[in-house]
Amino acid sequence: MDRVVSMVEAKSKLAELVGQVNYAGARFTFERRGRPVAMLISIDEFERLRASATRASVDADSPLPPELRRRQEVLLARAQSLRARLGPPEDRLAELFADLPPENDNFWVEIQETG
């Protein structure tokens, strides 16, 4: 359950409130003149809310059926994992292209003429 805190109390006890959020999973609603104006939640909870909102937005905008959307999410997660492990694909392409002959090299023309 959220605890309601006035802005005056929040200002004087901010470090304590942040500790309760961080270590005890507390949530606080800040009020000014009896009206809610802000919330203090953990980073984990914020990330879950943001991910949920992003998924809802993607689901609403996507013309794909749910099964294809799920497969797309799996593929995107795998691609992100590979990028984290191997780095950006542009770096790998530069390595591959470095081994190719220069543009002005007639290697491929000579291969075609001998075949």
C-alpha cells in the first residue's frame, strides 16, 4: 500500500524515504495541499512499468497477430543479446571487408575470364 506524505515531510525526510523505497520496497505518494502530485517508487518498479507501457504501445500499434509478435520479441531479444556479446555489426563488417581485395583489383574479372 502506498503511504501518503506531504511535500513538507518529503522535503525533510527525503533520504529516509528513498532508503525505505530502495531497501523495503515502500511506495510514497507526495501531496501538496491535499492533492497527489508525485510518486516515489523503486527503479525496478519504474523499469517494469516502462517495459509494460512499451509492450502495450507496441501491441496497440502492431498489425501482427499475437503469435508473430511473440516470435518477433524473441528474435529481438536474441539480437540484443548477440549485440551485447559481439558488439555492433558495423565493427564486424569492417573486419570482413578489410580482407576483400581493393575495388581496383581485377581479381574477379580474371576469375570470370579463366572459367
